[in-house]
Amino acid sequence: MVEQNTSKDEQIGFHKGALSTLAKERQELMKLVGIVEQLMQMHVSALKELGVDLQDLADKASKEQKKPIEDLVDKESRKV
């Protein structure tokens, strides 16, 4: 962290700078999350158009020993 030998003003400046940088990093991370969400929605839409019912897969996942949806999707894709 910050050494005790630095002045109070220097410590304040350090912490303000760190918060500013972290706020910008958080903003960029949120942009990335938004992009990933859009891509996921595009894939969901494409699967719906191809006749894959993701809600049905999710229901099966909750009933079948709580298997992850990824396992069920892999299993369904092997059937095709």
C-alpha cells in the first residue's frame, strides 16, 4: 500500500488516481460484458430458429441430477 512517510496530500492523490483508473477499468469491463451478452443472445436466437428449445433443455437439466446445461447441449448436438 502507501508508505507512512508520504504526505497526506500525496496519499489522497494516490487513492484518487487509483479510483479513477479502476472506474475506467470497470466501465470497459461492463462494455465487454455487454458484448458477450449480445453474442449469447444471437446464438440463442439462432438455436431457436433451428428448433432447439433451450428452456426445455434447462428444465431437463434441473430434473436430471442437476447436470450443467452445457452437458445437455453437447448431448443434443450428438443426436443431430
